[in-house]
Amino acid sequence: MYAQLVKTAGTGVKTREEMSDEERNFQDRVDRDEKIEPKDWMPDDYRATLIRQIGQHAHSEIVGQLPEGNWITRAPTLERKAILLAKVQDEAGHGLYLYCAAETLGVSRDELTEELLSGRMKYSSIFNYPTLNWADIGAVGWLVDGAAIMNQVPLQRTSYGPYSRAMIRICKEESFHQRQGYDIMMKMAEGTEAQRRMAQDALNRFWYPSLMMFGPSDKDSVHSAQSLAWKIKIDTNDELRQRFVDQTVPQAKYLGLTIPDENLKWNEERGAHDFSEPDWTEFFNVIKGKGPCNVERMEARVNAWEDGAWVRDGLLAHGRKKSAARTAAE
Amino acid sequence: MSKEWPLWEVFIRGQHGLSHRHVGSLHAPDAEMAIKNARDVYTRRNEGVSLWVVEAQHIAASSPEEKGPLYEPSNSKVYRHPTFFDIPDEVGHM
């Protein structure tokens, strides 16, 4: 999940009696699965929550380029390098689709960027972990993109039109990401003993951070209930995490790798796997900025923004000059 | 003056013979860069054979409040649809 701990604005779900006529009409449209479009009336809290959620999602796509970008120059073959480059370019595209969706809600691109760079808005905790070797690139595609897909597929049905359309585009492209990751893992798992060890090590390090991507349990949260009612959240964090575990277990088995959880076992009664919770203390520390790579990631984004300022300004000045010359000629 | 690049709406013709369709938007300093960025952002997988970009501020749109007055009048004019008219089977395809 690329948007974690998004605070839902407001005080929770209102009863129909508590709602104004406008709010009731809005909720009816959402309940009928009608898409809400930018110029339609919407509750202020719906707008504010969506800006936070889509913004955080967009920031995650952009920051998510960094751990993988680290390996573009170190990819083992030219083909792997071209594939990774295409994947990282997709992530930039996904960030741009999402920023544009957020902007339809009345926030500007620069405001969103400033919120990220000042640390007021977050990105997914997962990107604060390092990619130490090539197997990590496999694990990121397989597990991190796999977890992201788990969250994004249901969001294609979200109530806000521009967000839903961005999700549809993203999901179409995302399955390439997961497959390329799994393909790397298959090669490593079938390779030499050293390669197999690298693959296992990558799984060991990325397993729990991937489970954290869905966020802590929110089944009793009033905020979550409101987001579910607005259909900007479709499943609870626990539901998505369970689905991810159930999907991933046979994939790990095929690779001959062991998921680092002694409590992991099939529960016949539930028809699902039992598994250990990740360390939520670690999760909150990473969110607070104390993860292994938080400082490095933010530095990279701030530098990119500041070092690129003269290019943005120059191109804008050139654009304005050309447009003025055209007006003068008319 | 804002230092943010203007917003452009992007339209793609998916295949020869089809209309251009709105696919999304992006920021760019001028039309030329908007086309280049649109190529990179919206056509990484053969999505199109032609691109249009138009600055978002030049698009006029109907407002949701006008939905009734604008579109309801057509609801009562069912005779505009061919199925309004019963044609006897003997007449054959029409």
C-alpha cells in the first residue's frame, strides 16, 4: 500500500439524519457507484482526505524510484538494465498521473512538492529500506509491487473519477513490474548456491517491511470507516495483508525460498494463512523518519528539486517569451 | 507570477480512424515540451498514433449544476431514436 496512515478528515461516518441535503445526495451517488468528478459538489473532508491520500500515493511513486534507480548502473546485463530503466520510468509516470489527479481537487503541484520536501506529507515506509544487492531488485518487484497491486486493484473502483482512472492506467502497467521482479527471483533461485542465498536474504529483509506497507490494523478505526463509506478505501488493511500473504506463499514455495516466519501456516478453518505481525514499533520509527534511508531519500528529493530550479525557470522564461512573440505577431 | 509550469490536457488518437480522446494532463513550459512530455508520460506502450495538447485554461466546460437544463430536454424526444417506430416484419430490414 502506497498510502499508509492517511488521516481521514472529519469525525467519522454521519447518520443520514445528521447529513445535510448535499451530503445525503453525495453519499447516495457514491452508494450507487456513480463517479464523483472534479466540479461536482463534495464534502470538504472528502476533498481534504483525498488530497492527502492521492498526494501520499504520488510521493511514494516518485521516492520509490530511488531504491531501484540505485541499480540501473549496476544491473547484471544490458537487457536487465533496459528493463529496470523502463520500470523506473513507469514509476515516474505513475507519480505524474497521481499528481494530476490530486490537482483536480484544487491543490497545486508546487504545494504538493513543498509538502513532501518539508516532511509534512509522507511517502510509503517501504522506500526507506536500502537495496543492498541485485536480488533486492527482484524482491522489490515481486513483494513491494505485489503489495502495491493488492491495494491498487480495488482502488480502480474508487469513487473519485480522476483517481479511479489513474489507478486503471497504473494497474495495467504494474503487473509488468511484479513479473520482472519474480523473473529476477527465479533466475537467482535457480542459480548458484551464492545466488540462492542472496535471494533468500532479500526475502528475509523485505518480507516484514512489505507486510507493513498495508499499515497497522484499522478494522476498528472510525476514520477508516469513513473512508470506506466514501469508497476511497475499498478493503481494510488486514484484508489486504491477508490476501497478500495468501498469494505470496505459493510463489515463495515455487522459488524454493522460505518465508521468514515460523508461525506461518495454513489455517483450514479460516481458509487462509496464519502469520506473524510485523514489528509495529519499527514501522512507527520508520514513519517518524528513523528508518535506514529516510535522510538519504529526502536529501535526494530536495537536491533534485533545488538543482533543477534553473532548468524549470529557464524553460518557463523561454515559453513565455515565445508566447509573447506569437501574440505580438498576430 | 507563479513559477509553476502551465497545465496541459492531453488527447490521444489511439488508432487510425478513431477520434482523439482525453487521457490526462501534465505540466509543461510550452506546447512543444508538452507534446514531448505527453509522449513520455502517456504513450510508453503504443497507446497512440497522434497527440493533441491544449492548455487547460483554454478549455471551457459545462458546469454540473447545468446538467438538468442542458441534457434533460432530450429525454422527452424519444422519437429521435429509430426504435421509437414500429416497422412491420414484412417490410424487411430498414
